[in-house]
Amino acid sequence: MANGWLTDTLILLPLGGAIFIAIAPLPRLAAGLVALAVSLVEIAFWGGALSAFDYRAGAGSVQLQDTTTWFGDLGISYHVGFTGFAIWLVGLSAVGMTAAIAYAVWVGREHARAYFASMLLLTTGLVGVFAAQDYLVFYVFWEAMLIPLYVLVGVWGGPGRLRATLMFFIYTMAGSLLMLASIIVLGVSQGSFDMVTAGYSGSNWIFLGFIAAFVVKAPIFPFHGWLPDTYREAPAEVAGVLSGLVSKAAAYGFLYIAVLHFPDPARNFRTPIIVLAAIGLIYGSLLAFRAPYIRGVVAYSSLAQMGLITFGLFATNLAGFNGAVLQMVNHGLISLGMFMLAGLVELRAGTGRFDRLGGMAKGRPVLATVLMTLGIIALAVPGSSNFAGEFLILTGVFKSGWGWSVVGAIAIVLAAMYMLRLISAVLHQSRGSAVSDSARDLRLGELALLAPIVVILIFFSAWPAAITDHTFQQRSSTNGLSTLSDGHVVQRSCGTGCQIVELVRP
Amino acid sequence: MIFDASIKTPHVDWFAMSPALTLLGASAVCLLIAVLFRPRARRYLSAWVTGGAFVGAFVAAALLYDRSPHPQGVIANAIVRDRLGALAAIIICGAGLASVLVSWRIRLRAHRAEYFALLAAAAGGMCFLVTATNLITLFLSLEWFSICLYVLCAIDVELEGSLEAGLKYLVVGGFGSAFLLFGSALVYGATGKVGFADIAHATAAGGLRHDTFLVAGLAMILAGLGFKASAAPFHMWTPDVYEGAPTPVTGFMAAATKTTALVLTMRLLTTAFPQEKQLWTIALAVIVCASLAIGNLGALVQRNVKRMLAYSSISHAGFMLMPIAAGNALGGRALLYYLIPYSAMSVASFAVVAARERELGVPVTFDNIAGLGWERPFLGAALWACMLGFAGLPLTGGFVGKFYAFSAVYDHGWIWLVIVGAVATAVSLYYYFGLVRALYMRAPAGLGLAPAGGQPPREAALQTAVFGCLVVTVGSFFAVEPLIRLAKHAASSLVF
């Protein structure tokens, strides 16, 4: 396709940056600034890709494609391209990684070249996952995310990092290997590994193999065992990247591969998955309410939000999908911002524990404002983009049964509880033992990190249709399929109370 | 006249044997160097000669590949001139060249020229073995290179471990060769033929499919080959020999011996025993499961890096026997492709261990390799890439190789073996990433031996070898199509 080079650039630019930083003998600050420059250029290219994407052709259509033969005899090619909803996730990744790299430049990291090279490699992996249009390419980029994460948490993490990385690694690889087995079976039996041209598969086992990888990465209850330790031990911005960006790769996998390529198995397994997502939603919210330190709250709220997003995805209707994609972008930005704030508070107070914090609002207006804004958007105050996302998800789920919406509504109330508790415990009440007068307010550099995230969130709060109108159009059709160009996602009824969502095929 | 003056000799195709002959020539020259030159000059001269010979043999093998589109038996069908043998010779010579570079600064007090002579001779035997098409040539070339390797393992007479390694390899290897020979005798007894193709014809013509002697002979031949390929349950010698032998020799053994043994196994089984396919595919599947289990579980508890890599090579014998067990054309391509990055990774990982060993002067364990990633970033990164490759993670050829192997097995219909392979991969991640962890995430504990002189020795030859192997490992991930085409042409000489 004409603009396939944009996709290749988005994938290969961070890789090139990583190799350059790893090899060139740059001093510490220079390595960080080069990485930051590369990420900013990546955002620019993403803007180009967004404007090059033609939304009238249908958000499910794959555009900006590039194909090269990789293994001719097994039908595997390096095939990349973007669907309409993938572009937003790529944008989230580009912006999120830029913020995380800027945080690392501000705070300073030992072995800077290795650190920034790993961050850029992670960016490549993330963008590649969203761009992959061939199952094996998807798997390659999925695994390519794991290696920098292992190094980032294992080298620069906290005291318990070795055990945390071990758990994280074992969980993730178990899921990934099941996905590899599924990919092999699917590809060899169909004769092609291409996602765009291959037909649907109705096999439940293959579907479950893919789901295994995604439920671990998201994570979905009860496969979240790696979550608390890894988020606690990782460096703050890496925890933000994990919870904000990497988990969205799993959600994208749920949407693009599991639901849209396996419509029948998705329908068969919908109820168990929605039940697990609901349990995760309530369980995560309750644990967040009980967590004694900032990162714990944000980590468990991440579990809850991923449950909510999965809720929306497995509602398998367009409202659910739209809400889920919007919520993915929202949650990515919010959790990245919250983890960075947690890191900044920990730097000032030496701890994130609530029993030793408190009263930080007094004399620190900027910190208080930013934390309150992020927190209020996070708890989905009406008018925020989070509210729009959650509303759409609950609308979508309502069509499957009003009981699920009740669960979702309860979760929103719990979200309000834990967020307000977080804000109050850090900012209000009497001054904690770890907070001293010398703990400064947010400095200009730190504000420069967080302000773009807040501004973007406010933008989406004012105009959530920027995303929801450019993901899945609300179109339902029973016999008008032939008039829609391929790549459209349509909703069809399959009997009383039954809905299938499909990608229109050539 | 009482006797006939002319003896009928077969026509000799010298070009077909050129890789082996080049290496034998170099071996002879090195032996002369050993007696004609001063001790200090011996090492460098013989290293240059051997390195040059490996380059020459590599080129000869490449030309042979190019000029042998159809398999032809030569020298009265003792060996075959085809692309399979040429490709295997290319891999062996590549591994040999890298090993010569790694051995450039080897700490041997005596017998330096003999070391290189033996290395060249062993490689010559291997190049000959991969072209063998009858049981006698098979045994001849097997013994040829095995004896060279036995001596190579023991050559560092200053180290007790080295002598022990050589002795163990001799005894166990001799046992394995005896099994192989006895099995060959049984097969000859049953069919009356020694040529591979002839054995297949005789089996078909004589209805010998279920003949006891033939099947027993096949089983013993498999056992003998299993010894060489270090597949479980014939793997007993591997950890001790790999640990005790001089590290560059271990790297060469891990790469080249395995290549030779596996290519030969594939040729032998598909050419000589196609009627017993049912039997040997299942037998190999059992051997695969045993190797994967023993190799991975054994490696989990190792603290010595060379021993861990030895157990990992046992598990890789399992992974690489999978495509042979599948017995289809996809499997043939998978094996030949997989051997390329596998050889590169083996030589490179043992090279890095050798570098650390020369720095420290003691055997390398997980504790004393700690921090290598930060002290010597290039070697650390190379070892990291090799661990990723062994584990089968993307961005290395090891991933593609495993993927092909699993696909070949699935194509044969054995999804259970794919699951076993996936579980084994999962288990192996623990110890491969344990090494990565030691390289980067641990501080060197109790490393009271401050290297006198500060900087680690700069070894240009070793680093060049590691770089070359790294290029092959990572490059084979991107350039899959050309390599698969090479493998496809090579595997086409066999009938599946």
C-alpha cells in the first residue's frame, strides 16, 4: 500500500534508536536525550499515520500495510498494517513511552545506555504488536516486549525484584507458549499465518490457547499473581508502562484476535470470561480500597480496570467495543500518570505507605492539583473521558443482561472509594511522619512530564467522540453485508438475544 | 602369469572429498610444524594453517554445494556427492573456523601444534562422515573423528579434569561405537548389503521388514548414533566431558559433532530403513522425550556454567531429533535450518565462557560470571543473545528453528510432542534466564581475586569469532527465506 513505509518507520525507528544508544559511547544525559528525541519523532510519525488513515473505509479495515515474504514455504510473511482502533493504541504507546523516558531522564538511571536502549526496544515491541497482521509476527513482537521488561525490572527494580521478575516471567511465558502452540496449529492447518486473508476459525482449543496468553498479560483474575510484586518492585515509570501500555497489548489481542477472528468460540466462552472479568473488577476494587501504599492502590485498580475493559470487549457489540477502546486509552494515560506521581511522592517522602504520608497538599499546590485531577478523572466523574468509556461499556454489557451492568455500577462506586481514599491519604489530613518541610512541590520538569497527560485526558473528556467515532461505527446490518466494504465490523443477530460481531471479509 | 597386474580401482572423484582432504592436509602440515619449528612459533603457525584450511574447506564445500544438483554416489558408492553433505560440511567448517579463532590464545603448555592438527583432522572426519553412504564408511569416519576428539579432550594434561574427560569419552564413546558396529554387522547379516540404498532394496525385496536381526541391528545403530548425538539415554558422558575438556574443544564438539551425528542419522534412517519408518519415528520420539526431560531437569540444578550448557545441549539433541522423528520433508528442512544458528550459538556461548575462564583462571560458575554483562558489554550481550537463541525467543534464529521443528512435528500429526516441546522450552527458560540474571542483575559476590593488571585481556580473535556467530544467530532470524531455500535443496537429496 502507498503509505506502508509509515508503519515500518513506526516499528523500526525505536529499534534503530535502541541499537544506536547501545553501541555509541554516549554520556548518561546524552543517551537519555537521544532516547527522548527518538520518542518525540515517533509521536510525530504517529500523527502522520493518524492523518493518513482513511476512516471512511471502515475501522476494521487494515490500512498502511506492508508485506514481505519471510518464510515462503509455510506461508508466513512480515505483514504489518493498522486497523482503525490499533492506531489509537499506537498513539497511546508513543505518548506513554515518551513520558516514561522523560521521567527516567529527569530522575536519572544507572547504566543509562542499557536502560534507554531497553525502553526503546520495548516501544518497538509495543508498536509491533499493534501493527502485526500475521500471527507469527504478532508472536515475535509479543515476546520481544518480554525481554526488555525482564531486564528493566530485574536490573533497576527494588529489593525484591529477582523474585518478582521470576514470577512475571514464568506466568507470561506459560501463556505465550500456549499461544505459540495455538499459532502453529492454526497456521499449519490453514496453510497461511496471515490475519487479514485467513478465514475464521471455529476451534475452541485454539481460541483458548490465545486466551491463555492474553489473560495472563492483562491480567484477568485469577491469573494476576504476578501483578502486586512486579508493580511494587519495578521502577515507577516501568510499572506505569506495564500497567498502562503492555496490558493494552493483551486487550488488543482479546479484541482483534480472540473476538474478531474467532466469533463462534468467543460466543461460546463469553459467559465464563465475563464472569472472570466481573470478579476481577470487584476483587481488584476491594483490594485497591484496602491497599496500604500508593502503588498497591494503582496496581489493583489496574486489575479492576482491565476487568472492566474485558467486560466491554466480550459484550461483543459495537457499544462495548467503542467503550473498551476509549477506556484503554484512558486507563493507559491515567495509570501511567498515577505511577509516575507515586514515584515522585516516593522520591520525596522515601515511602509510599499511607500511614506515613498525609498532608502533602499544604504548601504543594501543583502536586495537589495534578493528583486530584488525575484521581477524579480516574474515578470517572461525569464529564470525564473515563465516564464516557465506562458508560459505553455498561451500555454494551446491558444488552447481554442487566445484572452485569449492576456489577459494573458497583465497581464504579468502589472506584470512587479507593481513589478518594488515595487522594485523601496522600494530600489531606494531618502531615505524615515521612513528609517533611523539605519535600518540594512538583518542579517545572516534573510538571512538564505530567501536564501533557492531563491535557490529553481533558481533551478526551471534552471530545470522547474523537476516539469513539473513529473506532467502530455504529452500524448494524442483517442483509446489507454485501454493500459494505471489507474491514467493516458489523453486528448481526443470530437468533433471540444473540448477537454476533463480524469483520466483513473479501 | 600367476597374478593379474591390473587391480580394478574405482574412479575417485577428488572434488567430492575436497573439504575432508583440505583439512587432512592442514593436519599433516601442523604435525610437521610440531617437529620443525620452535615451540613459540608453533602455536601461531599451526593456528594460521588450520584457520586457512577451514576457510579453504568452507569454500570447497560451498563450491561442492553449487555443483552437485543431483546426488551421485562416488568412489564405488562409498560416499555420496550431494547438497546435504555439502551443507553439513559448510556448517562444520564454519564452526571449526570459529573454534580456531577461540583457540588462538588457548593456555596449553605443550602440544600446541598437535591441538590444531587434531582439530583439523576431526573436522575432516566429520566432513567425510556426512557424505557416507555405506556402513563401513560410516564406521570408518566415525572412528576417525571420534579418536581425534578423545585426544583433544585430554590434551590439556596439566588439568586432571581434562584427562578424566578424555578417558570417559574414550570409554563411553568406544562402547557406543562398538554398539554401532555390532548393529551394522546384524544388518549386514540380515540383508547381505552394506550400502544404505542397497539395504533398503534388500529389505523390500526379501520381505525383511520384521526380521529380528534387522530390527535389532537398527536399534543398536540408533543407540550408537545416540551416543554421538548426546541424546538421552545415551547422554551419560556429556556433562563430565563438556566440563572437563578445554573450553574451545567443548564449543567445537557441541556444534560440529551434533551437526554430524544428526545429519548422518537423518540420512541413514531415510535412505537405509524407509520400511521401518513406523518403528524408528516412534523410537526417536521416545528418545526426544527422554532427552528433553533429562536435559532440562538436569540443567536446572547446575551451578557450573559449562555443565549447564552441556545439559542444555542434551535437551537440544532432543529438539533437533524432533524433526527427524517427524520423518517428513518439512522436518528435513527444519533440521538443516536449525543446525545453522544452533552451531553458531554453541560456539559463541562456549567462547564467552572461555574468555571468562582465561580472565579468572578457575572454572566458571554462576557466581563468578556475575557482572560480566557490565564489565565486558559485548561478550555479555553475545551470551545473552545465545541464551535467547537456545531458549527459542524471537530475534534469534533459535526461535525460527524451534518453530519449524514444532511445525514439522505437528504436520506429522503429533500434537502431543509439540506440547512436550513447549513445556520443555518453558522449563529451560529458568536456567537460561538464570544465566542472564547472573550476567546483569547480580553483583559479583566474593570475587576477591582482583585481576592483576586491571583490564581483562583483549582477545581480538575470540571477539571476532563471537561477533561472527552473533551475526549468524541474529541474521538467521531475518534471512529465513534464503537459508530455508538452502536447506530445501539439501534435504531434497533424501526421499521422505
